Amino acid sequence: MAETITELDIDGIKERIPHRAPMLLIDRVREIVADRSAIGVKAVSNGEPFFEGHFPDYPIMPGVLIVEAMAQTAACVACVTLGEETRGKLVFFTTIDSARFRKPVRPGDLLELHVEKVAAKGPLWKFKGVALVEGKKVAEADFGAMIVDPGNSGS
């Protein structure tokens, strides 16, 4: 474990994962425990680009983007754990299992993304994630990710 970090602000996140607006879906990561867990935070604003079409008269954050925000939080855990080894690499989804969406996430919500590493073997990592708004579960998912060099992404 290369780094001992307990919190990442937006600049720290951008140093570790390549996502940028409009696809950077976390504003802060707190309570990072290397090789174990973290809590991502997303302040959901009315100006989010996805609200224009989902849905114009009743804006709801798409569930797939909630899971993506969990994955970005998990990617920060992997990057903090592995340190320099992850510089210039990408973290791709390999699986999304058991995703459940319980309540809509709306403008003004503060979304907390609790992720926990379940397993890791080589470049493959498995996580469990729970999304909360005001302490209430709004979504959960089990998912896997792989750390790859951009040239070896399989595309």
C-alpha cells in the first residue's frame, strides 16, 4: 500500500482517475481506507446535463450513473491502494451484479457512495456499493473492475 490518505478533494480525484465533466460524478472521497473502503460524495445539482432528458418535468439521476459514481469511488480506492502503479491506467467495469434502485435521486440531494472491496486478484477487483441520501438507501450494487493500460483496453 503506497499511500496513506483519508480524504481526496476534487483535485486529488482528478490526479487519480481520468474522468472529467460531464462524466466525473464524484466531488469528494472521504474515509478512504487503503485496500478496503471509501465514501464518495456527489452534490447533485439542478444543472446536471443528464437532467435535460431524464426527465425534463421530474428530474431523476439515472441509476446507471449512480452505479458509475460508485465505480469512480472504488477506482479511487484502487488508485490510493496501488499508488504510482496506477498512474496513466484506466479502471474499467467488468461486471455489474445485483443492482437495485430503491428511491429516486433528485436535484439538491447529497449522494453518499459507500464502497467496500470484496476481493482483488491481479488487475481484477470486486466491490460492493451502497448509495445513500440523508442516511436512506437509494441504490446498491455489486460490481467488478479491471485496471488496464489504455493501449490494452480490448477495444
